[in-house]
Amino acid sequence: MDALVEINGNLLREPEPTADLEQLARELNELAHVRQNARVAFCRRLAAAYLLIVGHRPSNGSSDGKKFRAWCDAKIRSANKKRYSHRTLELYLIIGFAKNPEAIVRQRTDDANSRAREVRRFGAAVINAIEKEARVLPIIQIKKKFETTGDVAREINALMTAWEQACPQSRNHFLYLVTGRRVA
């Protein structure tokens, strides 16, 4: 990573005050490329650490990863100084040991973008429902209509629970933020 910082060291400092839009676009594209390459490099190095600690590649149902997870808990932190979850580390190991990790990272990014697009679509439908009439939509109908995954359904359930527990003033304020209209 130090070599990456040295090569692109000028990208990590503040942009020049006299930078033009073409230069900024070029630097932004380079930073996006560095970010993608850094993800793959992180996963590969994590896989190498796994091999050094455990001695072999992970296998299904194996409990050999306990030493590795303990090492990660003690030594590895995310950019915001938090500990990685064990599930995240497992996903990173899958990428690190893959024959084509770039394709997996690209696929995961596409999947996340697709889920975000579905959540936005659902949000637009909720706004339309609020503007038309107030009614209750069962979660099963929402899942069928928008073909949501289980994760999105869980998020919807959490949001609906929070909505039900909110005081009337909070609900009115939220509706105002979403629709731009005051609700009596």
C-alpha cells in the first residue's frame, strides 16, 4: 500500500485551488481506480495472513479460523478504527482466495447498487402512497410487488416499527421532510 501511496501521493493531498474541471475529473477517476484496486489488495493480503496463521485455505464447516479471527480482532481495524465483523472478514477471504477477485468485487458492487435502486424505488412508492391515501401495506405484498430481498424486507420492518413507535410530531415532521407538505 505504501507503494500505492507513493505512486499516487499527489492524489491524497488537497486539490490545487487553481485546478480545472478536467484535472479534477482525471484525479477523481484515478482515485476510484485506486479505491477498487485497494479493495482487492486488502482481500489478497488478508488471505495471505490467513494462510500464515492457519496454514491452509478455509474449508466449509472448519473451526480452524478461530486463531485468525482472534488475530484480526486484535490487529486489524477499519478506516474508522472499528473492528471488522467476522462475516465481513469471511467475505473478504472469499474474495482474497478467488481466482478473479476483481470480478467478485465488481459483482458485489453491482449487487449493492441494485439493492439501493430497489430501496429508492420502494421509497418513491411510499411517497406516492402517502400522497394518495394513508393505508397499511402488508410486508408480503411489498416483497411481491418490488421483488425485495430478505435484507430489504428486514430494513422495511425496522423502519415500520420505528414509525409505529414514533410520536405524532415525529411522524408529521418526517412526512414534511419526505413530501414537503405539512400534515395536520
